Amino acid sequence: IDSILVFFRAYRDVDGRIIFYHRSIARNYIKSGWFFINFLASIPTLLISYIQYPNQEYLLEGLHSNGVRFFFFLGLFKMFRFIGMKRRIRHLLDTSEFASGLWVKVNITTAKMMEFVVLILLLTHWLGCIWGFIAFVEVGSWDEESMLSTPNWMGNWQKITTIPGGLYALGWENHTGRYWLCMFWASQTITSIGYGDISPVTTAEYAVANFLMLCAGIFWAYVIGSLVEIVANANKLNRDCITRMEMQVKWCVTLQHKSCLRK
């Protein structure tokens, strides 16, 4: 529904003018590329897989079918919609009186620190889910026997590190331990600690691991650089923020004064 409503949503052009003409809105939406991403993300891939394999057992076996794998990976396009989320959240914060008042009261350095903490937690969650999903795709099940008998990073880790009372990630019922194991790998990858106790096994896992590590390295460098810049320019940012707020207040007072004079 959201993909269709965008065709009726006005936008600002490069000159700052608000465009309401439907044909221009549709042309701008299609040229931006978001129409194709939203269209692919709106395909009910999970529903199609359940229709083709109505029982869970058949669904798991179907993961090794090229058709079902295609629909599973097609569902990953839903993640691309998060790219535009930051712009929408920023627009919401800019137009919210509550958010504007909170931004003034909270120290700008603290607010930026909190923003980076949320970004780090979010990226850690995403990388962990992807890393766990690749093991699921390689095996086609979370079943303990299948995980141990089929080459994959999770089964290999469990064979090496199994101790009484320790974390056990195999089996459908151990989803909590499996999630924390994936988060552990993602957090040490992002922070470049790399204990080396969790390593890929298959070719697909090595390919995915290389890609995720490159993305994590770029993100971590961006975070460190941004934090250093924020700490170095903390006082300047606060002064700039206060100055802009004072200018806005003066502008509003001026407009009210002109309105009274006209009356």
C-alpha cells in the first residue's frame, strides 16, 4: 500500500518547490529507483513459499530447491527499505515539536553518542541475523542431527566448544542461545576484535563472511572518525545549535510583530 501511496505524495524539487502534479510525482518516484526496490520488497515471498510447501518439513527441505531459495533471497530486498528510514526519521524529528524541544534540552554530544550506540546495536543485529541465516540455508534446518552432519560454521563451532552447561545453539528450541552466538560473532567482527573461535566452513560462508567483514570495517571506521569529530567539536556544535534556535525565535517574533502591524 505504501508503494502505491507514494505516487500521490508531493515532493520538493531541486529549487525547493512542492510538486503536486501526479505525472511529475510518478516520474520522480520511478527515476529515484525506490519504486523497483519497494515493488520487490512488497512481494509476499514467505507466503509463496508456504503455499508451495504447506508443511514446515517440506519448507525446510525446499530450501535446497533453486525456486524456494530464489524467493528467500528475494525477500532480502525488504532490508533495503531501511536505507530510506534515516531520512524519514530525520524529517519526523524536524517536524515534531516534542523532538525539537528534547533536542534543545539534551546535550548535543550526548544525543550524537546515543545515535551511534543505536546504529551499532542495529548493525550488530543485522549482521548476526545474516550470519545465522547462512548456516540455516546451508543445512536447511535447525535440527541438531542435521546441523552436526552437514558442513556449516555453527555445527562446527558446537562440535569444538561443547561443554556441560555451556551455550548450545543447535535445535529449534535453542533460538535464544543461537541468537546470542550470532550477535557475539557480529560484535567482535564490527569492533575488529576477532577472537577466531567462530569461523566459516563452506564456500558460501566464506564469501558472506568476507562481505560482512568489509562492511563492518567501513562502518567501524566511520563511527570512530565521527566520534572523534564530535568530541573535538562538542562546544562548537552546542554553540551553533543555540545560535540557530535564537535566530528562529527572533524570526518568529518578527513575523508576529509584522502580523500585528498589518492588523
